[in-house]
Amino acid sequence: MNSNGTGLELTTQSFVDAGEDAALRHMVKMGANVAWGIAMAIGIPGNLFVLFAILYFRDMHTISNVYIFNLAVADLLFLAGTPILIVQSLQQSWTFGAAVCKIYIIGNGISQFASPAFIAVLSLDRYLAVCRPVTSEWRTSKMALIASVLAWLTVILEMTPLSLFAKVITGPDQRSTCMLFWGDESIFTKLSSPSLEDENQEALLETVMEMQRQTLFSRRFFTTYTFALSYLIPLIAVWYFYANIIAKLWARRRNLWSRKESIKRTTTKVSILGLAIVVSYTLCFLPFWAHTWSIEMNMEWTKNQVLKLAVSYAAFALQYLNSAVNPFLYVFLSDAFRKNVMSMVRTGTPAVVFAKRPSKGSKEGEGAQLVPRTFVTEA
């Protein structure tokens, strides 16, 4: 994590406890570590259960759940990097080497791009189901799988620049940093060299200014890149879809409880689940990006280093808590999830009804096989 960066890198600046208010800095850091640990402890089992439920329960085999399955995978990738994040917070320097640095940033970046991508695809699916029922004939399992593959390919393409420029940089203080850097790495080596002391003050100042210029360029480039592709553009599309969905559902609200409208009621419930996911993602990532751009615009409050560090940790922790909260949204807002969870809690068996089906070549009732009869599937 970087208090001045994109959220895809780990720099020492955020973790150093030197100087005044060291005790307060340490307390803030420990609070963030606890939040990350809780998010990992809750989010990883929760998202694994989501994957299991969608694969195992027949009534979970819906088009919307194809996208939720992929969203859970993205959340797992995001949470999987938490141990590295906590270790770096404690050690204040990157100790895992260049290969792990690249793997960490790629994994973290994939999840950061994949989550909004699948939220956008899910929102488009809801838009077609609610607002464009004529064209919703395209909403098939096959098309959902194709859309998922295309979304992952897009995410991999978006990740290419990050994979190329993920590097371990050693600064003048001999602290190593896993970060995104687009520039001349030799300048850091030069600043770390003992021979630098022999240079005159003018040459030293020029070297330091060049390092700052290249670091600033890299930070602003990757901040703008990730903000646009992982937050701004996807959410513009998502909120366009949901503005239309909300307007459509509001217009037909009086008919939602008639018996003939049962299918539309189911569609509405799934749309509400999608809206909850969108709201959660928007609110949990907004503080991070507001904090990041406040630093880029050099706002007055960012000059208070302790306050900036506290806000940085809190905003970054919210991202991880979002990945931990999503499984609970699925359970509380999805009838199918809730039925299966409650059934397993009460009886230890899935909430499906089994019926007998005769096997081939047998009379009815002889050699019968148990097959699941599912509940009404969500739209």
C-alpha cells in the first residue's frame, strides 16, 4: 500500500514509524492490521462458501450467479494478498524479492480490475432483464459464460502495464519497496551509492530532483490509469444501468404483488441484490480514491502526516472489508442463498427436494435414482 499511490503497490512511506507521533502512527497501523486480518478471516471462508453453493446447489445455477461466482473469485484474489500486506506493515520494507512483488501486484491488480468488470456485467444483465425484456433472449447460460471469459480477457489486458512495471526499488535509506515505477531505476542505485557523497551539492540536488520527477510521473500515471479503468468508467456504466432499472421498477411498483407478477418480483429481488453490491463497492472504494486525489491535488489536510496516514489506512481497509461483506449480501438478499444456508445450518443437508426417477431399462420405481428437484430459479 502507498499513501501516495495507486493502492496496487507497497511502499515504505506508509509504514515508517519514525519521527514525532510515533506511538499514534503505530496505533493506527495496528488498527489497520486488525481490520485486514478480520476481513481475511471472514471474507475468504465466506467467498469460498459462495463458490461452493453456486457449484453444488442446482437452484443456484442462474445467469446472475455466473457473474456473482466470478465476483467471488475476484474477492478471493484480493483477500489472498492480505498476509503479505500485514507482514510489510510490520517489517516496513519489502523482503519477498522481485518475483513475489510482481505476483502480488498482478494478483491485487487483477482483483481490483475484475470486481468492477463483473459488477458492470451483472448490472448490464439486470438492465436487460428489467428494461429490455425483448432483447433479454440473449440472457442465456452460454452467453453468460462467453461474457465472463471476455471480461477476464479484458482484465488481463488492463493488467499488462502493471505487470510490466511492477518493480522492487531500494531507496537511499536502504529500504526496499514493491511498487509501480516507469522510469530509470539506476537513479535509485546512484542515490544509494557511497560515491554520491563525493559529488557536489548541485549534482546531488539534480539527482534527487530527477528521482522525484520520475516517481511523481509514475505515481500519477498509474493512479490515473487504475482510477479510470477500475472505478470511474465502470461505475458510470453501472449507475446508468441502475438509474434505468430503478425508474422501471418504480413505474411498475403497484403490480409487483399480483400473482401474475411473480416472475417480475423475482427479477426485482435479484436487481436489488445487484444494487446492494454496486452501492457497497461504490462506498467502500470512494474514500480511497478521494484520499488519493486529495494527495495529488496537494490539499491542505494532507500536510498533516499522521492524519494522512490514518485516512490512508482506513480507506485501504475499507476495500478489503468490501470483499468480506459481499458474501453476506448474497445470503441476506438472495432467497436461494438464504434457503440453502438455513437448511444446512438446521439439518446439515442442502435445501433441495429429491424425487425418484426410473433408471434406463427398469420399471417405474425399480432401480430409481435420486435427482434434485430445484426451487424456482432466480431471474
